[in-house]
Amino acid sequence: MTGQEAVGLVFKNYSGFYYVQAVEGQVYECKIRGKLKETVVSGDWVTFTPLDSGRGIIESIQERKNLLYRPKIANVTMVLIVMAVDRPAPSLALLDRLLLLAALQKIEPCILLNKCDLEPDAKANLIMDYYPQAGFKVLSISAKQQLNLEAVRDLLQGQIAVLAGPSGVGKTSLINTLTYGLNLKTQEVSRKIGRGRHTTRHVELFPIDKQGWIADTPGFSVLDLPAMKSTELADYYPDFSVFREECRFTDCLHFREKECGVKNALENGKIPDFRYNNYIQLLEEVMEKEKCYR
Ligand SMILES: Nc1nc2c(ncn2[C@@H]2O[C@H](COP(=O)(O)OP(=O)(O)OP(=O)(O)O)[C@@H](O)[C@H]2O)c(=O)[nH]1
Ligand SMILES: [Mg+2]
Ligand SMILES: [Zn+2]
């Protein structure tokens, strides 16, 4: 099929070459057509002209669904937010911030509680008790003991996924276990370049079974919130939505207002303190930014 254009996914960019997996499965080592001005990044869907001996030339980039920065990766559809049940104990504030960042980028989040072979910290129990009924997917897993990893594999089918979460929760362990065949490679890379590898521009997506991809990099290296309206923040809280109907003001921030459905739910224990307090912390951050732009 030499000469005819094909479509594929860029999964690695290394020393001037772009590695593209065509839709039918074959991998091509590609250069970029000179006239193409945009930068090609991992996660890009491209059209390319296949040449002999597994080489090719990228002709154009398809429109991106989203683009994460530092490192750049396009079309991310899922973020696996990893927390350990203990060692280290989960950070609920970071969890809520990551859930918000995912929603803002239109990326589906999934919470992975790793190290389920250990006795859970009280905060891990809060996560298991509250987030599933709040509308979030939560899986208890153990990368080390290989528990419930089939569920993660199923989840990754058809996705381009990134990891997020604090240091030491087991993100690299998880990627190593999920990508069995590629184990060695991942370890080599991390040993050689150490922790600094997250600043590298060569983001690699690893295949999970046949149809899923996961990036060997933490998804949101920048945890700052983008500029947004304070009145829109609660839109990203699926668990607040039914209670917001009872707010007196349509633009209620659920902060200092009276007759607020969200604050009533807090009083009645339907929204837990930590979830509301995390919301207020993020709200104050958004309001602070709003002031600067005014
Ligand atoms: N008990 C237990 N320990 C685990 C599990 N998964 C990972 N660990 C251990 O947790 C430690 C940290 O794991 P890493 O995979 O390096 O964690 P990380 O999230 O990649 O950390 P950073 O790269 O610093 O962000 C290692 O000692 C792992 O062996 C698990 O399921 N159970
Ligand atoms: Mg790591
Ligand atoms: Zn309200």
C-alpha cells in the first residue's frame, strides 16, 4: 500500500522519529513532511504516507480533543488518579483537585486505591465510602500483589490514559505490572534518567493489551487551576447537583450565602465535611484569580 495515505496514532517521539501505529496494527517509523508547521506529539492521530521497510512520512495532524502540557500529550481520554490506602495515606485535597483538573480537561477520571494488601488508613475508607455514590469510579487494587488488575485493563480498553497522584503510591509499579512485556524497558529508562525523566519531551505511550494506551508520566504536573468563573466551580461537582436545586440564588457559590441547598446537605451529613472544605479551598483559589483578571 505504498504511496497511499493511512491513519495512525503517534505513541513515541524519539531522536527525530515519530513512531506511529497504524489502525490495522503495524508500526511505522516516521519523519514529518516539511510543510507541516504544527508540532506532532504523542497521542496525536495523524495521516501518513507509508513507505517501504516500515518507514513513513506524517502528512497532517487530526484535530485534538485536548492537549496536556509538560510533557505534551494529546487526546488523553482517561486519568487514573492513584492513591495508596496507606504508606502514604491518601490526600483528599489532592484527590479533589485532580478530579477537578480532569473534569476541566474533559478527561474521564478513575480513582485507583493501590496497596489494598495493606491495612487502610481512615482516609482510604472515606474514599471508598463516599466517591462511588458521588458518581466516581473507584477500584481497590494492588500492583505488588497483582490484585484486581484485570479490572484496570478492562477500563483502559480504547483509552489513552495518564497517571496522576502523589509520590510513592505505586504509579510506576502499576505501569510495570500492566505492561508486562515492556517491563524491562520502563525500568531501564527510569534507572538511567531517574526522576528527571518527567521533564523529558519524549513521552511514550505503552500499549495495554490490544486497544489501550498508558503514558509513563504523571498526567498533571501543573496543579494550578486555570482561569475560570467561581460560579462555575460547582458544575464540576456531580455530587452537589441535586442539592443546588434548593439554593435560593441561581448564582449561589455555596459559601457565604443563606438558604443554600449544598450547605444544608453539609449540615445533614449528606455531603461530608472534607469534600465541602476542599471545595471551599478551591473556590477561594478561583476567586483570588478572578480578582487578578478583573
Ligand atoms: N504493599 C504494597 N506496596 C506497593 C504496591 N505497589 C507499589 N508498592 C511499593 O510502593 C513504593 C513506591 O512505588 P512506586 O511505583 O515507585 O511509586 P510512584 O507512584 O511511581 O512514585 P513516584 O515515582 O515517586 O511518583 C515501592 O516500594 C513499591 O514497591 C502495592 O500494591 N502494595
Ligand atoms: Mg514513579
Ligand atoms: Zn448554594
